[in-house]
Amino acid sequence: MNLGGIKTSSVEIERVCERADECIMETAAISVAPASGGPEQLIIFVVLKKGYSSDVETLKKKFSKAIQSNLNPLFKVSAVKIVAVFPRTASNKLLRRVLKDQMKREQSLHRRI
């Protein structure tokens, strides 16, 4: 993924985010180009551990702080989405493409309104 002209791996971002809070079971990082143009925006999908709950804004702050201190101070988390499970292939690989398509649909709905 290319965030502000800096290429990085989604796996690196996910590894840092998973250590940001004890309530996180798994994360998935994707980047989506905004409809109006400009640099790609970083979006983090989160699956929480059973019995835990957390606020989206709190997680966004924790992820931003962890990414900026461990990877690059220029990276900014645009959005955090909490989901129950991630879409996976038969071999249990994460389908980031499906998550990316979901965000693009969501953006197009917001543009119409």
C-alpha cells in the first residue's frame, strides 16, 4: 500500500496495531483512495476478543499512536471499523480485497447523500 508516497506492507501495520491494546484479537489494514482524489487513506478493520468492548475513537487514537511511534510518524489512521469476523479463503487467508470493496461501496453511498 502507498500512504502519502511511502510504500509499506499491510502486514507491518497490522502487527503494530495488534499490540496496541489487549482487547484486539486481529486486525486488517487496507488503503482506499478518496473519491475526491489525493493520497490513499489508511483504514483498520478490527476483530475484538470475546468479552471485550471498545470505542472506535479510542482504538483510532491508540492505532495512530502505535503506528507513528513504531513505523512512520507521517502515517495517519483515517478510520477504524469493528467487525465480527474477517472474510477468508478456503485456506484461511484474509480477503483484504473484499474489505476494500466494502469501503468503496460505503464511500459511494456517502457521496450520493
